[in-house]
Amino acid sequence: MIGLLVATILFNFIAFKTNKRLTKNQILHIWTFTISFQLIFDVVVEFKYGGYWYFDREPNWLGLLAHVALVPPVNMMFLNWYPFKGDLIKRFSYIFFWVVAILLYEVIALLPEPWGYFHYGWWRLWHAAILDPCLLLLVVIFYKWIIRLESELK
């Protein structure tokens, strides 16, 4: 629980203090998309198939904190610093760096309580290593879609 609270406060503080790119509208879209996508994915993988869980196997209020306030600021930071004008190598290197950081954080979240709060069923770290780059690319694609929709409004 301590790890989740510290990470949530730290990630949100960093995301909002360092944001130079994202407008309030874009932040709202990224948060909504992230929460929705994570909840849909977790309903299937966490609750239906028992791949992993937060705190215990049943839905719980503390797990909701991880769903609602932990990942969205990470996506904000990722997009805020993403090298949109960089070449392909720079963009893939950036994603690789983030995947490594996310995997390291996942390992920390697997520590015993009070620092850890995440538990594996059949899910393993290599599942996240394969899925995380796809999810980060999806966030970039969604952000570009938001930008395009905003430009159509002008």
C-alpha cells in the first residue's frame, strides 16, 4: 500500500509539474482513455482469467486507486517527453527506455506488502514486456488522433 500511495503521488506530481505539451483537453482525453482501456483490459485479464491482481483477487477500493490514478500520469509523462519530431531510431529508443522503466516498476510493485501491491496469477513479466510497447504506441496513436480532431475544430 505504501508503494502505491508513494508512486501515485510522485507520478501525478511529476506529470503535472513537468507538463509543457499537453493541454487540459488533451489531459482529460488521455486520462479518460487510459482509465477506460485499463479497466476493460483488467476486467478480462484480472477478474475473468486471474492473470494478476491488485492487493487481493477480488475487486477492492485500493485496487481502484491503481486503476484510476497511477497509470494516467505515466501516460502524460510519456507523451509530454515523446520525441514526435525525432527519427524512427530515437522514437523506438524512447519507447524501449519507457518499457524498461515500466518493467522495473512492475518488479517493485511485486514486492511484499507494505511496499508492493501487485500479484501474479499466470501473468509473467515477459507478458508485460511484449504488451507494453504496443500499449505505448496505442497511446501515441490516440494522442495524434486527439490533435487531429482538435485541429478540425479550429
